[in-house]
Amino acid sequence: MKCTETKFRAYCTKSKKFLKGDFSLGIESGQFRGKYGEVFEDVILQQFTGLKDIYGNDVYEGDVLRNATSKRKEEYTVVKVPG
């Protein structure tokens, strides 16, 4: 069985941008903090699926992918991580 890397990315719903850098998530507080202790609110964590798209980019849950094998002209799928 192949192990996949466990990683996440963070999306800020206020700025509508992905956050870059090192972060931590408080187990008891549930606070999402930056490298220097700053607290970020309105953040959505997306888990890496272990898959890559046709361009070699990591695919995360919540990504919207176009289904190139579909017989329909434009068919899209939202990626979900089972469990």
C-alpha cells in the first residue's frame, strides 16, 4: 500500500486568498495560528488527496476539476476526501 503525504492548505474566506507559510492548529482552542502566533479567522482547511492533475499540480478537497473523459461538453467535479 502506498502512503500519501499528509498536508493541508488554508483558504481565507475574508481575503478570498490561499494563505502561505507555516501554520498550526490549536487542539484545544481550535485557533488557526501563523508562524509568529497571529490568529487567523474565517479559514477553511483543505486536505491533500494524494492525487495530481494532468499538469502535475496537487489536488486538494474542494478543488473543482473538469472531467476530460466525459461525453458531455463541460462536466465538472468537486473533489471530496472520503471519511
